[in-house]
Amino acid sequence: MNWCPVEWPTQSPRPTLARLEAKQSSKKAAMAALIGISSLLVMTSVVLGFALWSKTITIPKIIDQIESFICEMVTGEIPVNLRVDGKHDVVFTSSKDVKGLLVEQNIQLKSEDQVLPALTTSLEKNMDIEIIRVEVKKEYQHYAIPFKTERIANPEMARGFVKEVKGGKEGLQREVWSIRYENGVEVSRTCEVREELEKPVNSIVQYGTLSTVSRGGQNLRFSRALTMLATGYSYTGNNTASGIPPCSGVAAVDPAVIPLGTRLYVEGYGKVTALDTGGNIKGNRIDLFYETDTEALAWGKRHTRVYVLE
């Protein structure tokens, strides 16, 4: 029986120079990688710390960016900003264009709605997409059409008098407006139709042109005639507003209607001159002076025609 001599314990092969250099290089590479990673972490911490301190970035924003990066790398989806029906959301999509995104998000469009950008636009990361809901409503408005007045001269009527022969009536007009709303806000309105439903009926009046009347055998020329409420009055103990004592042929008037000093002819009384005023004499009123209270009371108060003489 032959015995093979064996050394105990076994001896490891002696390291060669190449093995030592390779091992040394691996350690250096590991150390360099560790130093690089540590430096990157330190720099990242400094940058993030400064950003947080200066408020140029927030924690939620960092989380959103991380989520976006993960989705893009893992699922191939990109984030886009979608604004529709008054809401703004960031959605992740793998669609290639805007139309595909709307189908993916189950967003229904009406015929008037607008999409910005167009449906065929290719999607890009962080693209802004807006759906403008458009609604067009009709509004009906009615307006009165004013009537005109036709004036006809009447030579048998005293100048200053007007008589309505036929009453007027307003017409009716309808307008149809188209009002455009975008996302519930009115942006424009256009009048599409303007039509006359009822024609106006013009009024007809006669105006007097007669400027001469014959009274007491005299032809009196006048500039205008008025119907006035006339009252008789007598001595009051005061002079007239013109400074003279009252006497027959003196009348008290409203200077805003008949200026003081104007010569008049009063039906039933005769010629007078406007020389006085009174506290109750306003508008188409006139007081006629009588020498006695009996005469003044006999006249009383009545409506009469007054001519303003030329």
C-alpha cells in the first residue's frame, strides 16, 4: 500500500502581483463610488434645503415631481394640466394626442365647445389643455316704437290754440339677441333679428293760424290766444306791482306766462294791460280789476279767452 503524503493544513496559493493590483483597484473603485454617492447626497440636501428655505419649492411639489418621474419611467405616462368645467387637475396619460386624452378621461364634448390646443395636437409633458364649455342662448326683447305727431294748420282757429284730431298709438318692435357664454360667463351678444310687430299710429293735431279777430267794431291783431281762469278783484289798499294805483283796465298776471306791460284783450271784459301780480296768480290765471266789489263779485270766477295783442 502506497501512501501519498499531504500537507496539513493546506496552504493557499500565494497571491500574485496581478491579483493584488486587481483587489486594490476594486477597493479604490468602491471608495470612489461611495465618495461620489455621498457627495451627491450632500449636494442634493444642500440644494433642497436652500430651495425649501427660500420657498422656491415645497414638499408637495417635490412629491409631485417624484410621482411624475416614477410614472414616466415605469408606466410611460406623462403629466398634463387639464382644465375643464371649472376644475384644474394634473393627470397622467399615455395618449399620443389631445383627442385620445379626452377619450381616456371620458370627457364629452358638445358641438359648440372649444378645445385648446386642437384635438390633433400631440401631447407633451406638462402641456396645458383647456376645455371651454360654450353655450349660446336666445333672448327676446320688446321695445315700444314712438309715434309721430302730424300738425295741420287751421286758419279758423286762433293762433296759440291746438286741437287733437286723432290720438296716436305706439308700435311694437322685437329684437332677437344671440348671447354667447363661455364657462358660464357672457362674452358676447349679437342682435340677429330686429322686426316690427306693430306699426305706430301717428297722432294728428290742428294748430290755429288765425291772428285777427273783430271785437266792438275793431279788428284786433294778436300773437297768440290763451284760455285763462279769470277772477274779478277790487281795491286792496295797495298799489300794483308796477307801482301805480289799480284802476279799470288793469290785470294781474303771472309774469312767467305774460310779461308785465303786455296789452291784452279779455273776452267779456275788454282791453287790459298786465300791470299787477298776485300770490295766487300762477300759470294761466288772470285777475281783472273792477271799481266796485259788486262788479267784481258779478264777474266772479270763470274761464275765458285772452288774446295777447301785437
